[in-house]
Amino acid sequence: MKTTVTAGIAGIGIYIPSHPVDTKIEAEKAALPEKVYQNIGIKTIHKAADDEHPSDMAVKAAHKAIVDAGIDVENIDLIIAVGVFKDYYRWKMSNKIKHEIGATKAMTMDVTGGCAAYYQATEIAANQIEANTGIETVLITCGEKLFGYGWPTFLSSGGQSIVMTKNALDFTFLSFATSNLIKYHKFGKIPIGGTKAPFTPQSVWKDNLIENFDADKDLYYDKVKPIVFDKFAEVAQKAMDRIGATIDQMDYLVTLTQQYNFPDKITAVLERPDLPTSKEYSVHLGHFSGGDNYILLDKARRDGSIQKGDLILNMGLGGVAWFASIIQY
């Protein structure tokens, strides 16, 4: 195989709030049909404390990733903060993280968006490292304060970080690929709060953050849902083609913690139903961002589900954008 990227993950850090909640309770609040609840298959999600904010969880995860990587915080060249909901509306979370962890020389940037943002952040980081720009160590960190049922899954709170370096011995990124259906982006939006429709005293903002999204479910079911898993196959093939790999060479799959059988649908369309996945870890986690994948990857590493040399297909979906990366452990 030929490789296109040489950056890798030197450390992974995870912070999960200590307040687990049975999703059965949340399903009853949302009047969720039993069939839908069973199909989702997520049994536990985690609730952040009232005074625990996205940046707090991102910082806690960052500290753990730095320790796991065994690096000096002063050697971090770039911090990328990822997230949908920040502590404040107009506020750069990466700057606070830089201050909190003491990474005095690091440049900072935020990548804002849904599940797609974490994939974009990792590709940005890998490209910067690969381009020999002087950036050799990048901290990517995410904190999301979500909770409850949010169509089509259960949402959870937590923080997730990775440290990417030029000479990482584990988890080397070999390839990235994206497939984006821009014409359908309008299916999900937040109708207020931007410069086009600023908040006013009459604006209604709901406590359950996900309820502030305006989702065009008819558009989703008519146009997007029928092709969701075909697009996974397309983007996976694109990532494999870039390094001359085949699906038979993949050893493991990680993807979002959406629904328990979500990975099975991906392996079916990839025509690799025997491909091991991380789905067993999702039952007591819940979904909070594109960082889900690295929580699952860390669990697989720690319990020995992956072995050195394995090729890991890392796949996700954010809105109507599909992402794939290939990582070698």
C-alpha cells in the first residue's frame, strides 16, 4: 500500500460525567415507541452537572490525552477545539483550553459543526503535520453538553481529545476521504442565533439543546435515508483507493455511537459482514460528537480487540457529509 498521510495519534483522552442515566427514563419522557427504543439499543447515557460546561469537559479530556501521549504541554503547536454548542455564543473555545492547560506557544482554531467537525479537525491536523509547516504536535479536543433523546438516537455529554504528532508510533493515519451532498444541507438547521436571524427578547431557546434544531424529516426520509449506507460504501472505497487497499484488508471498524446496529448496516453495504466492530461499547455510552469513534477506539485498544498492525476503518456521518479515514495501529 502507498500512504498519503504520516501523522498519527500519540494519545487519547476521554472524560465521561459520573452521572449515568437509564435511557428508558428518557424514552418515556419523549413518548418513544418501544420498537424505536429497542432499535436504537443504547441503554445508558451520561448527564453533565449543571455547573459543568463544554469547555470544562474538553479541558479534562485534553489533560488525559496529554498524559497518555507522554508529551510536554509546551510542545503543543496547535489546538483545535471542536463542537456544536459552546459555553458562549461568540467565543473561541480553543483559546480557553490553551489558557487552562498552559500551552503557551500553541496556535488555536475552532471547528464548529455537528459530527462532521471532528473528522474535519483530524484531517486539518494531519495535513498541517504532513506539510512540514513547523506544526508537529496538535491537540484536538471536544466537549459537548447534550442529553436525552435527540432524533434518531440518545445524546450524551462528555469530552474527547486526541494528541496527533508527526512521529506517532500508534494509530497512523493513512488516508482520508469525504463525500458531501451539499444540495441537501438544508435538511437540518438552527433557525435563530446567527447573524442572519439574531437572538431577540422574543426568541425561544429550549433547555434541551438538540430541540433547537429545525429538521426537515420529510426531506431526510425522501432523499437522504435511502442512500445513507450506499454513501458509506462510496467514501470507504475512496479512502481505500487512495492507498491501494481493499476491504478484505480492513481488520476493524469504528463509527459513531448512533444506534447499536449502525455498524452492522455499514459492514453489510461494504460486503464485509464479518468485519469486527466496536458496537458492544456503544450500549452504555450514547452519542455526543464525531469524537465517539475515538472513545470506541480507545476501548478497543485497552481490551485487546485490535492488535498492532491492524488496519482500522474509521467512518462517520455529519448531516449529509460522509467521512472515512484509514488508521493503522
